[in-house]
Amino acid sequence: MKKSVWALLCSAAAVTCLGVVLSCWKIVPTGTLSYSPAPRSVTFPARMLALSFPTLPSLPKEWTDATAETGGEGDGETVPVFSPRDYSVTVPQAPADAEEIRSKTYASSLSVNNQSPKDLDVEALLNRIPDLDLSEEGPQILIVHTHTSESYNETGQDWYTAQDLRNTDPSRNMVRMGDLLDEALTARGYGVIHCQKRHDEDFNSSYTKSNQTVREYLKKYPSIAVVIDLHRDSLIDDAGTKYRPTVSFDGEDCAQIMLLMGVGNDTYPHPEWEENLSLALRIQRQGERLYPGLMRPILVRPSRYNQYLSHGAILVELGSCGNTPEEAERAARLFGEICAEALDEIREERS
């Protein structure tokens, strides 16, 4: 057979084999810029795929570096795992039931949004030394979550869906933020207990359950002086638009923080609310000193939020449902620093 004919047959056979291989892997062309795998996970060297088809966009580092144990028995080979969820060249489209998210920086100052019938003397409350024993012995701070499953906007997009508002995974809800706050306060020398118990399986009984939890910890550890109930806010207007309260430090967006304080009412009295509010104002002042713009004005309402259980009880709203987890994480770390500074000041004044 002539060499030219033999070369032609070999080329045709190679093309046929390539088509069969691609068919087996179910990789089909979907456009000029991408190839999409079938909806199943397959073990395949992703970098080889990119080299085989130069028109593909560059591969994201976070999944080319990911590895999984594969190969024959005992060979210990590791290769990247190629799966549909790892590879996308289009921005996700907002679902039909999505709601808009707008970034907004709320007013920030040493101020109070008083929605209660109480007359507040902010200057007098700031001059008051909170009745807190912050001795070195035993834990001084308790972190709890009445609404444990509150979570954040993980898509990072400017839309949000109702079903994304809560998450039972502790690494993706308020437990994660509590861990970061715990680390920041512990690093400053405070003894911290972080209760990771979920209290909102039945949302309507959340405060009843967290009330019992706080009572149990206060009884077991009388040294606890400060109780922080860590939440995230929901800023939604009448049109259903969600807001993302942010402020930037060193070029990075950070979720704004609000302290929500209760003064009680005729049905549920809270006679020592001034002790709590005095602490909240001290923390607010430190926030403005250290990170201007981070703290939204304190919100005061005619409720109790279990704050009557301790002279050092505060409710912290760490960002809102429109914020990303990264923005909330930065806020948690900064709030730990702010809170420690305020407590240091109180400890010094009481000594």
C-alpha cells in the first residue's frame, strides 16, 4: 500500500477514535468558548482538558488544586475532580422568585434610635460604670444564638431568594460567626463560652429556649458578666428589596453592625435596662473610635430579648441577609476587638 494512502487511513482512524472517546465521556461542544460535561461527576485531569481544547477559558485555581484519591488499588494517585458544579462560564441568572439586593451604608454615630416610650439620657448612661464583674477567674463572656440558623447571601449576587435565609450547617450560619467572635475575645484574654446549640427549630419559641439556655449557663458559671446574643439582621423594604449594609476598611467591604436593646414594657418589665444600655453605649463609642462607620445607631425597643437575665446582656445584629459571609466574618472579628476594648475600659474604671 502506498505511504500516502496509509497515512490518510491512520489519520481517519485517529479522528474516529477521538470522537468515540469524547462520546464515551459525554463531552459535547456547547459554544465557541466552552465545553460542558454531562450532569455527572467524573474523574479526569482537568488541566489536560484545557490543553486539549485551547478555546476553553482558563481554569479557576480553586478547583484545579482540589484533589481526590483515585486510580488503581494502592497506587495513591491524586488528580483534580472534574464536576459540573465546578465549571461555569456564565453568571447565574436570578430565579423568578428572586428579590433585589442593594448595597447601602447606614448612618453611623454614637446615637440611639429610640422606638420605646422611655426617656433616654445618653450622656448619663455613658458616664455610668456598668455593674460588671470582669475578674480573671472563670469565664466572663457567654455567646449564644437565639436564631442559630440565620445565614447570609452565599451567591454574592445582587439577588436573593427566600429559601436562602437560613441554614442548619454550623459552618454557614451564626455558629461560624460566634466562633470568630470567640477567637477575637479569647485572644484579648477573656474567658469565653460559645454555646452552639440551635434554638430556632421552632422559630416562635426561640427566645423561650434560649432563655432557658442562658439561665443554665449563668447558674453553672456565676462568673459570666456579659451575655452576647449574636444574630444577623433582615433589612427588607415594603417592596421586598433587601439591603446589604456595608462599610469599607482597607479596601474590603465589611458588614455593618447594630446593637438591639430592650427596655421592657408593662406586660414584660425590665427594671434594670439601663445597665444593659450603658454597656451597649460603651461598645458603640469604642466602635466609632476604632472603626468609624462600622456601627449603625443603637435600636431601642419596648421588648426584653432575654436581657433582663444579666446586667451585661446585649443583642448584636451582625450585618443583614444581603451581606456575604465574608463581609460578616470581617465584622465579627472587628466587633470582638471593639467589645474587648470597651470591657477593658470598664475593668479599669472599676479597679
